Amino acid sequence: MKDLTRTDDIFKELPETEEFFHGIGAILGRAVFAARMEASLTQEELAEKAGVDLKTVTRAEGGSGVLEVRMFDKLFRALGISSREYAALFVEAQ
């Protein structure tokens, strides 16, 4: 069964979406960074709070690599940002 919260599965199913997801990663990465700064957290503190490793936070904020949607969700939840709030980022970016 495909897990459509995993970007690898999405790209296999819909290869034309890969470029779009890379753009989303940059938008979400900037939002993670800004929220982390506002919360006065280090990357290490955010990683611990979100239950992810430091490399995940670094990759998310740098916009490098494509992270799974659930990884961004963990980061935003740890920062106290709802999925509705971070979905609004896409509207603002348009």
C-alpha cells in the first residue's frame, strides 16, 4: 500500500509533482526557521521537542532534500503551529 504522506511514494505515483514539492519545502523551511527563532529555540531543542533528529531540522530549514509531510507536521506541532496555520503559508506564497 502506498503512503501518500511519504514524498517518495507521491513521486512514484505522480512524478510531475516533484518540482512542486521542492518549492513547498523551501516555503515550509523558511516558516520553520522563523517560528523557531520566534520561540527562541535552538535547532537541537526543536529536534528534541519534535521527536526528530537534528539532521531533519537542518534539512527542513535549509530547504534541501524533500522531507516527508509528517516530518514538517512534527516540527510545526512542536512549535505550536496548527496544520491550518501552516497550510495558510501556501496561500500567502501564491
